[in-house]
Amino acid sequence: MAEQHELREKGLRLTPQRELVLAAVRELDHATPEEVAERVRLTHPGINLSTVYRNLETLENVGLVQHSHLGHGGATYHAAEVLTHLHLVCGACGAVGGAPIEVAANFVNTLADDYGFKTDVTHFAVYGTCATCAQAEL
Amino acid sequence: MAEQHELREKGLRLTPQRELVLAAVRELDHATPEEVAERVRLTHPGINLSTVYRNLETLENVGLVQHSHLGHGGATYHAAEVLTHLHLVCGACGAVGGAPIEVAANFVNTLADDYGFKTDVTHFAVYGTCATCAQAEL
DNA sequence: GTAGCAAGTGCAAATCTTTCGCAATTAGCA
DNA sequence: TGCTAATTGCGAAAGATTTGCACTTGCTAC
């Protein structure tokens, strides 16, 4: 229950709904707010979608969850602990692959050295064509 | 008017509206559908927003324009000719910087070699903190 | 040059996602 | 146990994008 500490520090409360949202984000991975709500409703049907949105935002401010953009519109959320990989999104089939952050280390360093830009590689997906689809195109 | 060729090939027509949308995308850069519509309306006030959306989609299918994701929700469109740089989006101030594609060459090659993933670095922005904001944080 | 057909347009309404206001509820401190 | 401010639920609002449909109009064939 480390979250209790993070929350209280900022005058925030640990409500059942908030716990459920956090738990759902931790269980699911890359979950949209809608999916989080759905998950939470399995055990707590009455929860409101607004509440999910608000809690995702709150939990993000506190640093317990983060969001990234894997596709078009919506953000997807994941627990802060697990941002250990970057996302490879295939534009052809929609698959989301993963790769360790280290493969981008050089790229990140270059941007830092030459542009003073501190990159968070996990926030936006890396877009392209996955091996399978690239194969199929030939 | 190279576009005439691209369009006809697929049984599509070159309508005034379609030309205007394409012209607007070429003049603007990183334009949202809304901005494209606004631009087109300067010379052709009656154009409908749906038409802009539909034409952006059509032109993208044909390969004359492309879209990328620079921020939260919306896509922004640019002419297919000009994807010569990647986008550095600052999460703190929202500024969109640019960097030549070459800085990512190594990264792209690694992904290709190790994962068979063909990366389109221009499609999604690179997220992080710009030099100015990184400075301010200290 | 003209007719015919399918593609495209305008318009309004429908969706979908996310946000907001507000009254009722409740967690956490004294 | 009581208070106060944070939080929730709910409905409505806002914004973005899509869709159905009747009307219009490129483009091709004659």
C-alpha cells in the first residue's frame, strides 16, 4: 500500500474507487480509461466513468500511473513501475510490440547532446511496420 | 498537377474542394483538419468540415498527404513530400521542435536489424522536455 | 457536345470521448 | 464522534469525427 503515502502527502484520499482504478491499471497494461472502467466494474459495478477519468489524472499527478499514446486518439494508462520498454506500433496490423529502452539510448543521448531535449521514449509509441507485415508487403 | 494522376488511377475525382484541401495542407504544415478547413474557407467559404475530413482521408489513401500525432488527441496533416524531419514535442510547454531524420538513423537501423521493425519516425512525435523547460526545472 | 453513372458534397444528426457543475457522500484528522 | 474538504455520481456540455441521405457534378462513352 505504498500509494497511501504518495496520496496523503498531497492532501489526497485513498478511496475505494481510487484503489480499484489503480489496481485495474496495474493488472491491465496499456489500458484505455474505458477499459479500466470496465475492469473495475467487474467488482464494483456502480463506479462512474468520470470517476475513472478523474482518478487516472490524480494518480498520474501523484506519479503512480502514466499514460502513453499508442494509437490515434486515446491515451492508454499503465502503472508507473512498468515503463521499462518502448512501444512499437504497427500501422498495418495494429500490433503493439515492445523493445527495451536501451535500444533508444543512443538516440536519446544524441537528442540530449545536440538539442538539449530530454526524451521520454515511452510516452509516444514508435510507429512503423512490424516484421510480419513488412514481410507480407513483398 | 501530379495529383490528378494519383487520383484517377483509383477511380477518384479531382474536385475543386479536393484540390483546395490538398493545397491547404501543402501551405500549412502540421495542420489539424479544423485548420485546413479554416484555410480553405478563405477562398471557398462554403466548404464543409465533413468534406475536409473525407478528403484528408482520401488524399492519405492515395499517398498525397500523411498525418502524424503531435499531441493528445488530434492528428495533424502534412504533404507527403515534406516529411523530412521528426518532431520533438515538449510536454511542459507544448512547443514542437524539429530535428533532421538522420539523428534517428541509428535507432531506426537497430530496430530494423534486431526486431524487423520498419520505423516511420515522423508519424509519432518524440516526447520529452525541451531545453528551455529542462533548464527551468533546475 | 451531351447523357449517364458513380463519386463527391453539404447538411444535419449521431457517435464517441472527455470534461464540468453541483449536490450528496465520505475519508481522515482532531 | 464530528468537521471539513476531498471525492463521487449523475447529468449535461463540449469537442472531434463519422455517417446517412438527397442533391450535385466530374469523367467517360457515345
